[in-house]
Amino acid sequence: EHSTEHIYNEIAYPLVEGVMEGYNSTIFAYGQTGSGKSFTMQGVVDPSSQKGIIPRAFEHIFESIQCAENAKFLLRASYLEIYNEDIRDLLGADTKQKLE
């Protein structure tokens, strides 16, 4: 019943703030097929109020980097899918390839 913006602000925003302070963070979406995990994580571009956690987090991170002075950043992101005990890297060149 909540918007992706509300979910981001309540759950992910504090985690991303921690990331900007140097801590590692994980957002783990778990549930049955068709329960809304992909929509919550990815969302849709239009309307912008329907953007998911991932694009909101990226915007948040890159805005924070632009505002930072005298700092260097190394950003690494993973987007993995675990389905039927198979693991796939959804940011990889071949999203169908199973990881060991």
C-alpha cells in the first residue's frame, strides 16, 4: 500500500547514508514470484514517483559524491538473482549465465 518513494525514504535512505560514511550495505528483496520485488527494486521511469529503490539509491549516491569535497570514492554495486538455487548477475554482460 506504500509508494516506492515511501519505501525508499523509510528503509533504503538510512542505508545509503551509511554507505556514504564508508559502511557496506545490502538490500535483500525476498518473496514469492509475482509479489512485487522487481517493481520495488527497479520501478518504472515514468512517472518519476514510481522509480524503484535502485535508481533512487544511485541518484542519492551520485548527488552525495558531487557535493563532497576533498574525498575519493570507489563505488561497487551488485544486483544478483537467486532463483531455483541458481545465481545470476543481473548487471553482467550475460544475465542468463549462472554463477558458480
